Amino acid sequence: MHVLTKVDPELIARLREEDHFFWIDLVGPDPEEVRRLGAALDLHPVALEDTLEMGQRPKIEPYVGHVLIVFYTARAPAEPLEVHLYISGEFIASVHREPCDALEALHASLAEESTHDEEMLIYRVLDGLTDAFYPVIAELEDRIDALEIQILARPRREHLSDSYRLKQDVRELHRLTLAQFEQFKSAHEAILSLEGLTKGSRPYLRDIGDHLAQISSEFQRQLDDLLALTQTYFNANSDRLNAVATRLTIGGTIFVIYTVVTGFFGQNFGWLVDNIDTKHDFLIFGVSSLVVPTVILAALFWVKRDDWF
């Protein structure tokens, strides 16, 4: 299979004349190169307009002799990447503004493939774009787990901001993959109905729909985890505030005892003034009346520490 990375009108014309299935992959082409691609492949002007503008939603647009699939893949950490795929019974053309590792990794391997099973070649391209979501899912999962550990250990305000940003990233990826899954049945049928496309003995393309369903459900699960993590933040923060209030209450209780003792001995009763006038009396009545209640309360709190902390 011929794999092209730039528009060569003469080579493209020869490959089409020889009915040789090929793939052309353009990274960040300028508008003029996109127009040359359209002229070389006889692409519909409306489809070319979408590719020139980019920023399209996931969709499938059938035209005479070819279909346009706006397909989204992803790259780390959680960046969606828009790819426009033109598929016909003669060629695959992919156009994207940013480099795509999933497609670049296929250049060498597909160049060595024969073209007797064109459906399988299309499947390889779509499968590479789809499987690129899995490393992103794994990285997002690690970030969510790390954030959960930090929140449970000591919740901070920035953890809530991190959670909201993660939620936005995951929600965008979920929106795109869910739309692609819902539309892929139509895309599957449109691809298989293309004139001149050699179909394989196995239903390769059906596997793409299964992967998209799985990926969409993984993003939905991560959204649910992040929603639960927000509640975990507030619960952990509430527990922390309760623990601080409990410690303050314990300290306040001890100082209440001190206040009662010192207040009692500070009264001007005649007996107290006349009889407690030595260092020995001070140690027995004064210091011990502070130490003994403190020891009793500390022992009580220690025994009940599992209930207090």
C-alpha cells in the first residue's frame, strides 16, 4: 500500500488510474495544499470547506464516490485531536492540523501491507485513532486516583479546582466519543456501501463501534468518580473542621476546670485567707487541684479518643 505524506498530483493520478488503493496523510496543510488534495481526489467542495475551517463536530457526510468522517482521537494529557477522513473505494485521505502519533505509527506498517483487503486497511486507520484514547484514559485514571489520595490525606482548596478542571477535560472527551459511537453505525454502513471497496471476510469495522462504546463508558465512569470526588472533598473538609473543633473543645474544657479552681481560691473567704498561707498549702490545695482534674480529663479523653478523633 502506498502511503503519502504530501500531495503529489502526478503520483495520485497514476495510482488511481492503476486502481491501486493508497493512503495520504497530511499534517497541518495550508489551504492551498488542501485545495490541491481536493482537485487530485475529486473531493466535494462542501467537504473541503469543512476541512479548511476545521472545528467540526463528529459527523459522517456521504458524497458521490466518497464519504467524509470527522473523527476525534486524543493525546496525553487529555487533548482531543480532530481528524478529517476521506474514504472511497480508491483511497484514504486524512487531514489534521496537529501531529498525530497514532497515524504516524501506522505509516511504516501499512506501507508493507497488500491492498487486497481494503476494508481491513480502513479499519487499521480507524482502530489506531480509536485505541489512542486508552493511554489517555489510563493517565486520567492515575490523576484522579492521586487527587483522591491527596484529598483524603488533607483537603485543600486547590484540590477542588483540580477536580473541576479534570471534570471539564473528561466531559469534553466523553461528549466526543459518545457522539462518534452513536454515529458509527451510519459511518459503517456508508463505508461498506462505497463503490469499488474490497470488503474483508471478517467484520473489521464493527469492532470500532465496540471500542467506542467501551471508551465512552470509561469516560462516563470517570465523570461519576469525579462527581463523587467533589463530595469526598467536602466531606473530608467537614471531618477536618470537626476534628479541629473537637480539639478546641477539649482544650476549652480543661481551661474551664482551671477557671473554676482559680476562681474558688481567689475568693476572699476568711478561712482561705487565714489558713492557706504557706508553700506547702499552696502545693496541696492549689497545684494539686489543677493537676488532678487535668489528669482525670486527659485519661477520659484518651479512653474515648476513637470517638473524639
